[in-house]
Amino acid sequence: MAQRNVTRGASSVARGTRTVKPAPYQNATLPAAKRVKDLLSRMTLEEKAAQMMCVWREKADKLVDAQGNFDLAKAQAAFGHGHGIGQVGRPSDAGKGQDARGTAELANAIQKFFIENSRLGIPVIFHEECLHGHAAIASTSFSQPIGLGATFDPDLVERLFTMTALEARVRGAHQALTPVVDVAREPRWGRVEETYGEDPYLVSRMAIARFPGRRQLSRQNTCDGHPETLRRARPTGVGNQLRSGQHFRAGASRNVPVHFQGSHPEGRRHQRHGFV
């Protein structure tokens, strides 16, 4: 009697002498469009809806214990349905806050859980707040964007946020919530300090400077050997990205492809990866 092969999450387990090839969406050598088409064809409505969900403030109830460490029992209770989840927000603020190693280890544990305990093994996106530097323990905080705009120095802004990208990426983040590209004309608005000022040209130059690898759009981006991180230009919108599901060695850097979610001309010319 032939023995059956069992697939759980992203991994295939062969029993007996038979082996199972990974599904097309699991094959990193295939074009992204083909992988996405295959994955979407397999997803249920519930799984698609789950990819639009994010857990941030509810981490303490669903993913971590009081110290900010991964809690398997909570995760099983909240996500035992196997549909997965799209994003986990700010793992660095779990518990009373995590340092670089603690955040990377937590991200690894969460990622491992969702890959192994969801039907399709779709990895999670982790995002962090990076408005004026990565907002986390032992990360570097710079001036608010309104102050950076006053420097009129896009090259300086690019260097500062290359550092920010590195600090976020080594902790496991895929996405940074920055920059705010609103043009501030109403001083009574409560978030003027998050903008680069009232001049559209200045705001556009500063926003472009903050996008990673603007001088290296056609290749995998590095800056002095360090990776950039995925950015989100607010309020231009968010698109899920096809994710590799790779884990992160605590405290280690990893080169990753550039992903743009803005709408400036340089970004539009760059090939996008992942879901739209």
C-alpha cells in the first residue's frame, strides 16, 4: 500500500520513498507573478481576509507573554484556525520593549509559528515605526521631519534613514512606517512635525531621499554593505509584499531586494515585487 505524503505549512514531508515537489508559490526560482497567481488560486476567502489583518496592540493577548516573549499557548488559541495573519506590528514594543536581539528572536519565533501552523505557510510581514529613526530600545532617534526639512539637505536625510533602515532590518522588520509626505499648510493640524514643511518641492525631494537605494534602483540595494528596509510613504497606501519567509539571525544584517510603495517617478520605473 502506497504511503501518503503530508504537507504542513510551507514544508513538505515525504513518507516512504516518495517525495513531494514544493508548490509553485513556494518555488523561489519562479517569477513573482507566477507564484502569486498560484498562491491566490489556492487561498480561501478566510485566508485572503487574514492577509489583510494586522496584530499590534493585541500582541499581549494573542502572541506574547508579560515579558514580551513568544507565547505558544496564546498563539494557538488565537490563530489555531490556520488561516495565518498578514502583519504583526512593532514586535520591538512587546512587553516593556525589546532590544535588537530580543526583537529578532521574537520575530523568528512568530514567523516560525505562522509558517508551520497555517495551511499555506504564508510568512508574516513585520513593521516598525521609523518616522524619525527606528522607535525602539537602543535604536537611534533623529530630529522630527519638520526639523530635517529645515536642513534642505536630501543627502543627509538619505544617510540618516539608511542607518534607520539597518537598525530596523536587523531586528527582523520588513516594513517601516515612514515617511509622511503630506504638505503642511495648516499649523493647527496636530501632525505638522511629521512633515517636511509647506513647500511641495522640498517635501518631494526629502521623501525621495528617504526611499531606499534611490541611486541603485536596478539591483539589489546595499549601502556600504548594509541592507535597506521596506518603507511606506504615507498617505499613498499599502500593498502586501510577497515574502521570503526567511528567519533572521539575531543582530545580523541581511541584504534584501528594494521594494517601493511610493509613487515618485523613480519608484514607478523600478520593478515591483509581490502582491498589488
